[in-house]
Amino acid sequence: MIEDLFKEKTALFADGCRTELRAQENQQTKIVLSNGIITANSSVCASGVNARVYKNGVYGFSSTAEYSAAAADLVLKAATENAEFLGKHAGKKSAAIPAFSAGYFPVNKIVEPTTQKDYIDFIQALDSYIVKQCPNIKSRGIAVSADSMDKIIYTSDGYSGHHTSPRSYIYVTLEAEHKDGTPIELFKAIGGFGNFFDTHRAPEDCFSEIDALYKKLMDKREGVYAEAGVKTVVLGGDLAGMIAHEAVGHTVEADLVKMGSVAGPNLGKIVASPLVNLTDFAHTAFGKAAPLPVFVDDEGILADDAILIKDGVLSGYMNDRESAAEFGVKPAGNARAWGFSDEPIIRMRNTAVLPGKDKLDDIIASVDDGYYLLDTNNGEADLTGEFMFGVCMGYEIKHGKLGRALMDTTVTGIAFDMLKTVDMVSDSVHWSSSGFCGKKQWIPVGMGGPELRCKITVGGR
């Protein structure tokens, strides 16, 4: 087995140095169908080997785009030399990083290939369905996006293992025309963790999702513009997840805390309503597999959940080995790398607001004049927790009942202020795991949450 070939190289690990050896292969496939015409069709594979050595308070790193046991010899030697060289010039040494329990985690899932023809046949069937069932659209687009990371990791003082992360998504985009002539569009990502035919057994399984998307688009054709100002809103699970990841999650990554994020001076303080709990889940959430499970991180840490907000109190950060030693806590497996030539950095995995006890119908009924904001198509936040997210689908709430659909709008605020206004939390969680986080290097992430009733600034026309 390929794992055994790399395992033999642990005999080359330098004495007295903490060492990581990682062999990695990434695959990405993208096919785009625009109004029935294939406009993109690509499949890319990138593989290689890297090593990282910790010595004298610094890391030495080396990688090569050669996926072989022989390449491991080269990167181990170079990484050790790099650590020795940097150690002579680093000045003040970092605190010692403790060792952790060792073990081996076997491969969690086999990455299985899918032919380009299989992808194309599948989405052409969906395209035919859209043509028949969605008569009032101006254009349509369907895209397949399938990616995987296959990592073999050996460490000198931690868990080793073979970890894979395949995921497959179909993106459906429908465009129509508002009654005033304005172009409008909505999209839906259908899929999740696994190989393509794990998540998409047959085209017919996607039809109900397309029907729901088309209905929303037809509602939006009659949509109105939101009234600008601070409003009582019900945030859908996708927006709650976006806040969990972008507006809060990045502020509590320990490397960004050390750079001055708002979370630094707020550890142990109230930053949200006592109804709000936030966790970065490793591989299991609410009794089920998390959307993008991580069992062992790229530093050999056995993954565990990182509790970030507990009953409204900021309770912890996400760490790698080095920052955990600095803050005096145990790392939970948040060190991840995207490609074979990337060093692991602190990243989120499956970050979500935990569900509460309220029913969605009761939450909507409690709002006299506000909005139910469902879907987001973009967003950004900074280290102060200030955010702005685009909202591409939502509805008015009038006297406790849903009203007209909304045209595109925005929501803005400061996360730790907005979360303090949360006074109802639904009992279900909606996950999204089709995107990438772009912090320094790409990485697949999951984000989610329940519906939240809160006050937020809504943009107007």
C-alpha cells in the first residue's frame, strides 16, 4: 500500500525534531452548461510531497511536485536543513510545543473517479427538465463542481493517518425578469460530502430542489424592495452560517487574534445573547456526520470540536499546536493545508450556531413588521466583526405572516453587537458546504445555523 511506502520514511525523521511528512493529491473537476451548451469542461490533478520540521523554535518546510516515496527523502532533508538555518537567525525562540498522543487513523473514504461523460449526461438531464418545467425563465445554467483532497500524513509525535475529503456539487442558476424589467436570478447548490454518485444517485433526485428554486424565482418576479433601516428580521440558516463563519469564525482563529481581532480582548466576556452557542465541529454534529468531516488535522492532532461561544460568552479560539501552547490550551485539530505545497494554518472546519427550542412558525408569527431573509450570494467581514452580506432571497413579514418576496438587498452590522439582539433561535440547523474559504489559501468549509430572530441593518433600494 502507498501508506506503507511513506511510513518507512519515518526512520529518516531527525532526532529531537518534531516532524510531519505529508503526501497529497488534489483533484478538481468543473463542467458548465449554459443554456444547453457546454462552456467549460476541465479536470485538474495536483500531487506532491512535503515535510515540516520544528527545531529550535522555528519550522522548516519543503515540498516537491513529485508523488513518490523517493521524494520524501528529499523534502525531509531539505526541511531539516531549513529549520536549522532559520533557527540560527530567528532570534527569540518560541515556547516549546508539547507532544501529543500517537496513533493511526485509517482511510476514511475512498476517492472514486467519475467520467466526464457521466457528469455531462447527468446535468444534460437536469437541463432538459428545466426546459420543460420552468417556462418563465430567460436563461439557465448548470455547473458540476467536484473536488477532493487525499492526504497521507505521518508525524513524529501525534496521529498519523490517511484522510480524504471528496465533495460533489451541482449548481443550478435560473434567471428571469422582474415585472419592471429588472433581471433577477437565483441559484441553488445541490450535493455534499462524498463522490459524485454518493450525493447524486439520479437526476430525478434533484427535481424537487429545482422546483423549489423556480418557485422562489417566480415569487421574486413580483418582489418589492426592502425598506432601509434597523429592522426586526428572521435570518435563515444560510445567513446564520455566514455570520458564524465570516463575522465570528475568523475573529476567533488564534493567528488572527494575535493580529488584533476583536476576539482578543473579549475572551470570557459576553458577546452574544445567552441563547447563542457557536461551535466549530470536527466530524460529527448533532448526532450526524458533519458536512465536511475532519478526523486528523495536518499537524497530526486528533480532531475534536472547538467550542467558541457558550451561552453568549466567548469561550475559546481555534488553534494550531503553536498557538495552543502559547494560550495554554489543547489544540482541537484546526491546522489544515489546501495543497501539497502549502503549510498548515489555522482554519475552520464545520462552524455553526447551535439550534434552540423555538419553532420557525412561532418565530415568524412573533414578528409584526420585518423580514424573513433566506439566501445569501456574497459577503465579507473584517477582524472587528463588522460585516456586510448580500441577500438574494427573502420575504416581508406583516402581522406574523409571510408577505411579498424581496428584491436583492444587503444586511450590515457588527457581529458581537447584532448577536446580543438574538431573542429566538429555531430548533433546526441548515448547513452549507459548497464553498471555499480563501484565508491565504483555499480550503473547503462547512457552515450552518438555525433561524435567528434579531435586529439588523437592512439596505434599501
